[in-house]
Amino acid sequence: ARADLHGADLHGADLTGAILTRANLSGANLATADLTGADLTGANLAGADLSGANLAGAMLDRADVTGAEMSGAIWNTTTDPEGIVRGGRGPG
């Protein structure tokens, strides 16, 4: 079953290596969370706050990031929603 974390407050959470494939994280607060190596393939991150989050090595392939806040997010060998591996800082 898919995890339903819609609107959850996960600010600063350590989610290193978490398996969150197809999870509903829409509207969740993931600001400054550590998502290093997390699998967010197909996850719903619409409207989520990912500002300052560490997405190094994370998989966001096919994830919905519509309206997500990503300013200051760290992208280092991160696979974006289009399946492209990115580095540096994320969009926004």
C-alpha cells in the first residue's frame, strides 16, 4: 500500500534511504529534511515544501512536483521527475 503523508509535518526529518514510491506527500512540509538516497519514484509532492531539503542521490522519477517549493534544495546525482540526473541546487 502507498503511504499517505498528505500535509504531514516532516520538517528536518531524517528520511535517508526511505522508500516512498508512489507516496502521497502533497502539501507536506519537508523543509530541510534529509532525503539522501530516498526513493520517491512516482510520489505526489504537489504543493510540498522541499526548501533546503537534501535530495542527494534521491530518485524523483515520474514524481509530481507541481507547485512544490524547492528553493535551496540540494541536488547531487538526484534523478528529477523527467528521469534526468542533476547536481547542485534544485529549481527555484
